[in-house]
Amino acid sequence: MPVRPHAPTGPRAMPASPPSPPPPHVLVCGAGIIGTSTAFYLARAGVPRITLVDSTGPAAAASGRAGGFLARDWCGRGAWGDLAAAGFDLHAALAEEFGADRIGYRRVTTFGAAFSTEGGGHPGAKGRAGAASPAWLPGAARLASLGTPATTAQVHPRLLTEALLAAAGPAVEVVIDEVTALLRATGGGGGGGGGGLGAMLKAGGAVEADAVVIALGPWTGSFMAGCGEARVEVGGRRAHSIVLTPAPARQPQAHTPPAAALPGAECLFSQVSHELGLPDSAPEFYPRPDGTVYVCGAGDAAPLPASAAEVGWDDAAIQALAADAAAVAPALAGAACAPSACYLPITPSGLPVIGELPGRPGVFVAAGHSCWGVLTGVVTGREVAGLVCGAARGGGLVGAFAPRS
């Protein structure tokens, strides 16, 4: 039913409820993009004290090793699509506030294309895309437009996380320690955690607070299970990545061939078919404004280690990514290569878990965003901060992802 354009008047008019004061102290467990965004928006909401705890440090896991690709309309319709679209728009607003250069943000054109290494390990020329193909993809076939600058963009996740933390100001204290357990509220409440709500830290002991946010990425499920809360099923799947630094485009001389074209503001989702019956691969390419190219793919089922500090990679997977990159883009052959891997936080449903834990008032969970954690992480943090402060009535954008009872 449409809302009336004016407030009721007369004897039946009721005064609006005064806004609730922000909680004096909030403990945020996990300093990835979701935890850091939550801390940032809690500080903006006026929370005077926020303790941000992480066993390794800010952006130590996927938030520091992800590609940072953003798509406004790739997550379908419904609540997940709404959260993605809101996240895309919020990234644009933050880029304007922080400065796009500072966080590696720019709008991009996005392509899909097929390649083949049959016949000597070089891209197959048959079926080339033609003039519409970017110059750095001379062997592209079946080129398809997947996104325009109106619908796709990129950001550097680590730079964004650092910018959020810096902008949060002195209200946020970063503590490098491992969260080992949750404290249970005893009913005292208020005044900076006097009711016993909070968490135990491995080195720092008990930290009491008025609310606790659990944003531990792929480690969220095992932590919650250890606290007797098996309802939050969040695990992890490893994905490999490399950051390539191509040699600067050399000045062509009369006796040398022209330099290979360097990538521009164009992201690529590829399919690469290999000779000798080897399985196809699907590397993703995210050229960055600083001239480097992030390439990812090659996921596997390696078990989740105890912490982000112990995450490693498979050398064969890294070599395969580098070989695919060289086959797809001549400018990337021989580029300096920095290997990495991270664990995507996943749930059985494929959707995140966001909201207050049933039966545990004051304890909030935000995890399980899979490959879209950077896209939706900042808006998740904003919404969780609203939940903690009592401003997001009915769950807001994240109400559909509330933990099950």
C-alpha cells in the first residue's frame, strides 16, 4: 500500500521514537574487507570504541589477494542481486570519496573469449574476433561483450581495505590476536560490555563488549562450531592467482618487431583449450591501473589451514596460470610473476550468512560471500553496522541472509 505523503495530525499523532544511542563498544572479529567495512561504518555511526581483531592482520586473506572485479548485474534477481547492485554503487561512491587512484578503482569493459594452445602452445588464429578484439588479445575467438563501464568495474581490495581502516579514525583499535571463543552475556549489559558479552583472545584474554561481529571469512564455520554454533556453515575452497608485471613497452627500432600491446581497462573471462587431451581451463584476467595484471583460476579442494598465515599454493597450478596468460596475451609472456592463493568463503546454499545469531543477542555473523566478497563486502559491512546500532529495521538489504534458527 502506498505511504501517505504527509504525517498524520491531530490527537492520534504519535511522536517518533528517539534514535537509540550507539553501543559503547563493539568487538569485530576478522579484519578482511567485511570486518573492516563494518568497523568503518560503526565509527561513522558514532560508536566510540571498536576493537578489530585478526590473527594475522588487515587484508591478510582473500581481501588482500582477490582480483577486485565488480559487476552490477551478474548476481541475478532477488536479495542477492539487490545486495550486489547496492555494493557496486557503494564502491563508486567510496571511490569518489577516497579518490579512485588511491584504491585502484576504475570502470572497465569486460569480455569473454575462447583461446586454443593447440599447435605449439600459442593462441589459435582460426576464428579470430577481428577488429572488435582488444589489441592485447590477438588470438581471441568467439569474443563476447559481458559488461560495459556502466556495469563492470574494478578495485584493488587491499588498497580499499587499508583506506577504510584509515578513514575509520581513532575509534578503531586493531589487535593482532586469535579469537578462540565467545563469551556469553550475563545480563548486566551496557557501559562497554559489562554484561559479559565478548570474546576470548589467545594472548589477550577476555575482551568484553556490547556487541560482537564475527567476520572470519572461511574460518567462520569452524570457529562457530567450536563455540557450539554448528548452524553457521561456512567453509573455504582454495583459488590460485598470480600478479604479472609486464616489461614496459619498448621503443620500436628499425631492426626489431613492434612491442606486444599492453592490456588496458578491459577485463577478460576466458576459456582455454589445450592440446594432448589436457583439461580446459578458465583463467580470468584483471589488468590494473598500475600496469600489473591479476590472473586467477585453478581452484582445488586443499584443506583449509589454521590461519591466513599458513595459506600456500600448488606450484603446478601457478605454472599453469602463467602458461595460460602467456598463451592468451603476448605481452604477458615473460612477465615477472608473483604467486598467491586464498580460500573463498563458501556455504552449502551458495549465499552468505549475515545477521544476528538466533538465541545469542548481540552476536552478529557476516561471512560466506564466495567470489563476490569484494563486490558485496563493503555494503555488507554498512548493513551489519546498521543492525548492530539498531538502525536497519527488518534486516534491511541483508534480512534475507539471516542465520537460521
